[in-house]
Amino acid sequence: MNKIILFLIITTSLFSSNIKKPDLQLKADAAVIDIVYNDNKLYVSTIASVVNIFDLKTYKKIKTIKLPKIKDFMGDNVNAKVYSVDVLNSRILILSQAEHGYRSVFLYENNQLTQIISAEKKLSIAKAKFIDSNTIAMALLSNDIISYNIKEKKQNWSIQASQSKFSNFVLNEKKTEVVICDESGDLHIVDINDGKILKTLSGQNLDNVFQVDYKNGIIATAGQDRRAVIYNMKFNSAYYKTADFLIYSVGLSPSGKIAGYASDENNNVTLFKTATKSEIGVFGGNAMTITNILFLNENEFFISSDDKIINFYRLN
């Protein structure tokens, strides 16, 4: 019995020693929902009516954008969750919680916060990102995807990707396509210009896909079925890696050569090479469920979770 206990202790110690800890940490004002990298700055949306901006030259918080609080069903003022954030040039796009289960969309520019979509529209928007300076892509919980003209305040097109509940979307680098994932496990690739479905990818994830990323012709998914799927669009091929726990988050390096996924119940993230499937390493130190894996380049990346702390790692 003592030998068994000693073996388990040694095995656990060896495994723990192989888990890389963060090189440094950033602290947001509240638990993190979304993170975006732009021009040496990290933009962080939180559950507490704020967007934090960090300078990645100094790793210091340099600005906080405050969103209006909302009234809950009891009539009390409470913080609004900021579901997504995006940046294009000097404009910041912010999607936040509104009253009665609806959403508000704001633009922040020149230190001014302007509401462009209010709760009066009665839209349950799950995510909003820039297409160009005058156009945004929005996804509703109903899996309706909308191209919206900010300047003219009207929809360019709207399409329901499927009957399944929306989970996540990602735009490609040129912002000509959007990949949508949902509860069905299928992925739908939609043309940004006209809203037509170009392709549906199916058969790899068998259940809800929580998150998707798309870089340099490589698509990666994070699945409830404990599968992280890699689609190579250039070669029309796909495979998946399995985990012992639900995979809540996934991210790709800019080249698409490296993928990271939330790989276990201890909130560790495993990185691997997408071409060879070979493991690069396991990265830990995350206190809560992983929300984002964001690569800055081929060597550096951030991991956020349902926590204030955002961890930063270097491969070399």
C-alpha cells in the first residue's frame, strides 16, 4: 500500500512539474468574458460593466471604459455583463447586457461612448465584431447572423445558420467569411458579402461546439463531446484530439500551425502542432473555466478564465 501511495505521489509530482506556469499575469477589474489584441494593447471585457485596456509594452492597465449599469427584475441597479469587445483603428465595439434579457451595442471613440443598438430593438445578441469601419457582424442566440450597417442603421442581410442554438463565431483574417458553431456540432461557413452559406462541416463534433477559431485556412473547435477538431480547408481534411473533460475553449496561432485547447478539469491548456498532432506542452495556473486562448504570435499567448486573472505565456 505504501509503495502504491509513493508511486502516485511521484507520478503526480512529475506531471505537475511538466505543466508550465504563466510568465506573468494581468489583473482585470472582474471576471473576464472576451479578450482582443490590437496594436500592442489587450482589450478585456468583463462581467462588471467595464472594458479594461492593457498596454502590452508595460503590461499595465492604461484605461477603463465604464458601461451603464442596468436594472434587474427587482429594480435594483446591477453591473452589466460585457459579452464581447472588438477594435478597428481607433474605434472600440462593445456588446453589453441590457434589461429584460436584451443587449446593447456601443461604439467608443475619442473618449465618447455612443449607443448604436439599444434594448428597444429587442435583440438577444450573443456576439458582435467589426467587418469594416461601417459594418458589424452580429449573432443572435437564435443562430441568426446579421450584417449591420452602423452608418445607415440598417441590416445588409440576415440569415439563420441553423435551427440550433448559437454558440460562437469567428471571422477569417480578410473578413470575407464567418464560421458559425452551434449546439448541433456542425460548422457553417457564411459569405460576409451576401450572407450565403458556402459550406457546412459536419461529422466531427457530435454535440455542442462551445468555441471556434479560424487562421490561415485552419479551423479549430472546442466541443462538449470532449473533441478538439482541426479542419484543414486547403486539403479538405479533418481530425480530432480527445480530452478527459469538456473542451470549453480553443485558439490558433496566426499561422494556424499551433492550436491550444482546454484539456482537463484542472483548467490546463494543451498546445499541439496542427500538421503533425504532436504535443508542444501543457500550460496551467488558471483558476477557473477557460474562456479564451489568444495567440499574439507563434511564441506568445494569453489564457483567460472566469476569473480576474489573465495569464501570459511564452513557448521559448
